[in-house]
Amino acid sequence: MVSGAEKLFYLTLGIIFLVMGVVGLIIPILPGVLFLAGALYMLGRGSSRVKQLADENPTLRSFQTRMDQVGAATVVEQLQVTFLMIIRGTAVGVRKISVGVKKLLS
């Protein structure tokens, strides 16, 4: 199991991802489902209740298993990938908006 500081880190990051995921479902610029998946993983690492909930659901259990395999990477590497995904998702969203605005103005 994880230490107290590590548990707090995972729970905090999980809550941030959860909020961003909900916002992403409302605003199409952010990849909401991706953040919700990240939130599930982070909260599952920090909370035994969330982990148990994920283990009881076959789809979530499969996702958790795949994410645990990725878990061999260090936390820093995982965060780097996460932030690169955020940047990419934001860039794609901004590009889509700019294309839409150009179409409206044409």
C-alpha cells in the first residue's frame, strides 16, 4: 500500500482530474473522458474504497489492470505523460475552435 504522503498526492491529483473531467464533458476543448479515467486511476491508488469499486466492475477492473501495468513508470514519468496529453488535448481543441471560427467568418 502507499504511504500517507503518497496517498494524499494521489487523492489530490485524482480530485483535480475528476473536476477537469467533469468540465471536459461540458466544454469540448478538454478531453473529459480521459481526465475521468485518470481520476479513477489516481483515486484508486489513494483510496481502497475506489479501488474496490473499480475491481467490482469488469470494465473498470480491465482499465485498472492496464493502468497498473503502466505503473512501472515512475510518478514523474507518469506526470510528464499526463501533462503532455493535457497540452495536446488543449492544442487540438484550440485548433478545432479556430477552424470553426474561420468557417463562420468565411
